[in-house]
Amino acid sequence: MSHSRRVPALAAALCLLSAACVQAQSAAPSNLERVQVSGRKAEVSKWFRAESPHFVVFSDTREEDVGLLLDNLEKLDHLLRIYARPDGPSAPAEPKLTLYYHASLADLRRLDDDMPADAVGLYASCASGAQGFGVHLERIASLEDGQLEKATPNATLAYAFEAYARHFLYRHTDIRTPAWFIDGFAQYFSSVRFSERQMVVGRAPQAVARYLRFLDEGRRYGLDYEDVLQGHLAGAHSYGGTVGVRLEFEAKAWLLTHYALSSEDNRRRLNRYLALTGEGASPRDAFERAFDIKLAELDRVLWRYRRLGLEMQRGIPEALPAVQPRLQTLSRPAGEFVLADAALKACPGPAAGQALLRQVTELAARFPDDAQGRLTLSRAQIDWGDPQPALARLETDLEDGSGGTFEARYLAGMANLKLAARSQGEARLGFVQAAQRHLRLARALNPRSPEAALASLKAELAAVEMPDAAALKTVISAWRTAREVDALAASAALAYAYAGQADEADRVLAALTQKVRDEDVARWLSQWRKRLEAGVTRGEILAAMRSDPLPGAAFKEWTVDKESAMQKVELAHGLEAADAFIKDQQRQQGGAAQRSDPLPAGGEKR
């Protein structure tokens, strides 16, 4: 049963991690502001750039669609700051999230050979920062206040909101576990819908609602709530195979999150639960202690909650933002480099990196005079080829004044660092000093950049025997505004340790350990936590800082079409039921050659 309850001030009632709520600044009316048009119509790319207070979007869809997407994302960002209460209002140096909003799934497939079936989005973060990739699945409609509870769910917004909610937790909090809360949080906010002045939260996502109804009809389930709390998906069996198991996990995580956010008392208990898991308690034990519910009773509690207590909430928060995106068209040559540039910044593996170098080299030969193409070629050569021609090109552009951008300065710094690593004596010193100069200018142009902060620390470590406090502060400050970048987090942890703040270092490493999926990286993090606890010299810390602890480590998280997953679940159930019916008919007719085991009773775990 679902109810709609009006609350006069959502901002005053639903803070998750703090009693004090963020108040957003008022914004200009929502429309598109064109700031640049490049060239004649025939020379303009289908790709364009749009920017709002927290996002930069590159897209080959319609301008109006991007405007509506950004308007909704800015409203979601505002709402998440109310719920999750990060460390105060947006810091001036907080980097904007770059999104690529594709008109077709084909472009998404070009980004990663390991793209799973039914994927509709990708979130990637590495030393180059964080990026999001999504697909325009259907047009976004502007909603009136009265439509919020009953409007047809919009797939484009659902998946964009799901991915951004996860990203928000990674960037603004230290929450990296348990998996059910991160997934449940993402599902919970995937269904939020906004009008110009109001919002409705708590609506079940479409596929989640279908799956829970599917289970209500007596179908077998693959996960009990202990599995969900512990994140035990391996070895579970469900209709539709691993796709069905994942959908069941997300559906039950959504319901558990909905319950945890349903009252002031539950939100306090959730805070306690997250603190306990952050301290190392098992998700199961922490839940029983924080919520005072025995695990054996949880299924019944949530069944009753879903029948009698599940509510949507309508809110009218103060100053719900409306955005005025700044729109910039791209030249046709610049548009040709958009996806290759994005793929390079996603820290690809060696094989993909070499393929991108070949691709960009061919493109640059076709468009030798395009400024963005020259920068993209320089990045590919620095990362995957010879940095010398890249440096020569960048210095030429910088000397004639045409390349004095942040990216040109940053890449010139990185090219010098790469060449310094290959040199000795006076030549090495010259490269290091040039790198410091370029990176200092780059950070002046864009103090928000995590990649520039990391590179600046590397240049400082290459230039001096012992880094000063300012160098340590630079990387720690950058991490505070971009916590989702694992390489930055590792460097910040070592900077804390070097500065004698072992507790802060351990806190950063603990959160990072819970997130990484690479066994070698996880082992390195675990070893350093033990070393810090036992005692380690500053010289050892400095050696680790110079060794580039997480070189090229990339974190990738795909968003998968849940409607497609639900269709596979229903198809698998239908085929199983048909098979059972046929075998029953054969038994009745005495024509079955062999008998199959009876199916488990409905509503039981496999």
C-alpha cells in the first residue's frame, strides 16, 4: 500500500547525517544561454557543450533535452545535499562533474570493450578525475505539481539520477560500505521527480515495483535479508540468472533504504548503523544493534512496512534551484575528438590506450589545425607514446598564445614529468622545473582539478628531498573536494601520514579499502594500514608517495537497464512454468521418459 503525505518543509524534516540543513542560493530562470557559436552551420559539430553550477555536459542530442536534464540534475544535487549533508555548502574549489549524454547506445559501446549487456550508463573515476556517460532513452517532460506522484516514470532521468546519487556518496562522504545502502540510496533517489517548485520522494522505481510484485505472487527468491545486508550475491540463484539476482538485490536494498529513511528515529538508527559498519562491524551485527531488530524478524518487519507504512513524501524546499545552462557549440573537427578525449581521461588499460593513440593520430592528421585535437593528441602521446613531440607541440602553441588554457598547461607539465623520469642530472632538473612552472600556472587557471593537484605533488616530490606543508595541503585539499578519485585519496592518506596525522590517514585508507575491487590495490592498502598502526618512518612514507601507489587505477561502475532485466526474469519464469506444465502433461499421459525433481514451493528461497 502506498500513501502520499504532504510535508510543509522537506528541507527541515529529512536530513540524514546532520540536524542542520543546507539552504541553496536562488538561481536564475531555467533556459539555455548560448555563449558561443563556432563557424558556419556546415562546420558545426552535432556535439555541443553545456555547463551549469555543478555539471559540464557534452552531448549530441537536442539542446532542449540537455537543458531539462541539467535542470533536473541540479535539483537532485540540491536535494542530496539536504539528505546527505556533506561538509557544508559547495566549496568554491569543488570540481564539476563532466557528463557525456549520448543520443545512441553505439557511442557508449565505443568507450569500453567490457560493456555489459543492457548497460545504459557508465561512471568512471581515476587520476584524471570523474566522468559520467549516459544515453538519451526518452525525452524528459516538465511536470506540474499535481503530476509528481502519478507521472509515467522516465527512463532517462531514472538512470541519470541513480548514477549521480552513487557518485554523490563517493564524492561527498566516506561511505563505501555496505553495498546494500549504496545501491538502495541510488535506487531511492532514482525515482525522485521535480516540478518547478516541488518534489516527490519515496516512489518505487518501476522495475523494483514489478519485481516486488513478482515475489508477492509466490515466486521463489534467491536472496534473504541476511544475504542483502552482507552483500552475499555469489552463488545465489534466481529467475534470469545473475541478472535476476542483481535485480532482486537492488529491489530489496531499495525497500531496506526506504525503511531506514522513513522516520526521524530510523534515520538516527541509520546514522548509528553506518558508523558501526565504518568502524568494521559486520553489516548484519551492526543492523541488529542499531535498529534493535533481529535478523530473523526483518523480513516480517519489511513486509508489514511495505503494506502499511510505505509512503511518498511531497516537499517544498526553500530555493529549489532552476538553472540557466551556458551552451557552446563545437566545430566539426572538435566534435570528432570528443569521445576519444573522454576515453583517454577514463584511464584505459594498455591495449585500449595504444588503440586510442592510433585513433587520435589518424584524426589529428585529418584535422591538424584543430586546437582541441592537438591537445587530445598530446594527451595520447604523453600517456601512451612519446611525450617529446607532445611537449614540442604544446610549447609552440603556448609561445604563440594560442594554447594558454588549463589543459595545455597541465599537459605540458605532465610531458615534462614523463621526460624527467627518463633523464638524469641537469636535464632531469630542467624538466622538473619546467613541470613545476606549467603546473603552477595550470592550477591558477583551474584550482578545482584533481589531476593537476596530483601532478603538482609529483613535481614537488621530484624537485625536493622533503615536501613542504603547502605541497601536502594541496593534495589533501584536492581530495576533500574530489573524494571519489582513488589515486587522490591514496596520496592524501600518505600526505596525512607524512604530516603526522596517522588517524586521518587510516580513515582515508579504510574508506578506500572498502571501495577498491583490484586485489593488488586492496593488498597495498591493507599493508599500509598495518604499517601505520605499527609505526613507519617519514622516509618510508616519502618513498611510497614517490612510487605512485595507484598508477592508472580506474574505478568503473555500470548502470544497467532494469526493465530489460525484469523482462529476462519474467521470461525465465514463464519458460520454467511452461516446462513444468509440459512435463506434468507427459506424466499424466504416461509418456514422460524421465521425471524431473519437483519445483520448490512458491515463496521459498532457492
